[in-house]
Amino acid sequence: MKISISEARRRLPELVRQVRKDAGTSVQITVHDEVVAELRASQPLPKPGEAARKLLALRKKLGRGVPKARWSDVSSHVKEHLYGPEGVIR
């Protein structure tokens, strides 16, 4: 719902009760038909550490994921890694 700032001043207690009653409701306050503020119910703050717990649960649910690549000593085969098994083509 959009209302002017002067109407919002007059009806503020009513608007607060309306937003408190229905958390999905929001009231947009306008000045010269431009929305400058919004009145809506506040969202509860998450518990400390909740994001970390959810990430750990997701990691556990998804499993290990992609297996690690085999270890290889790149420095001893640098030319092969850079240019392929046949070396530089000239």
C-alpha cells in the first residue's frame, strides 16, 4: 500500500497495528509520489553461529564432493606439462 507522508503521520498507530498483525504487509510512504520509506515488520535476527551450522550441515549432506586429484611432481616433468608429451611443435 502506498500513502503520502502526511497521511502516514495521521494514521501511524493504525499502520503499525496493521503491520504487526500481518507480517507480510508493507506500507510505502511517498513524498510527491516518490517512495522514500517503507514500514514493514522486522525480521528476527538469526542465532549466533547459525550460518556456520547450516554450512556444515550442507557439507555433510553433499558428501565429500569431487575426489582429490592424484599427486604428481610437476617440476620434474615441467616441459611435458607445458608442451605436452610430444614437446614443442615446430
